[in-house]
Amino acid sequence: MKSKTIIHLKNGDVFQGALVRPFQTNDVEIEVEIDENERQMTFAVDEICYIVFTEVPEWARSSETTMVE
């Protein structure tokens, strides 16, 4: 299942969609599916002000210990 998110950019734009894949601390870009037609957009991490997860991400539901930076 893809994580539903709201991406707020530093320029004030807001996009709602689903992460294509989980991102790591060393990623410089993240990919997001913007609509039901699976249109993808790529955002540079340095353009993003913050990300809101609209659901609890799958990695946060695991009973295993997870390290998040």
C-alpha cells in the first residue's frame, strides 16, 4: 500500500498524492503519484517545506523496532 501524503512546498504550492516508494535519509528526490491515473511528479527534497501523512505509514505499524531519523 502506498503512503497517502500532502506535500507542502517552500513556494506555497500544495500537492496531494501517494508516495511511489518510501524515501530514505540520503534521497535528494521523492516521487509522488498525484492522481488516479498514476501521474507521477518528482520533488527535490530541498523544495519541500513539510510532508503530512494522512494515514499511519506501513512502517509505523510494524511491531518490529524501526529507526527513523
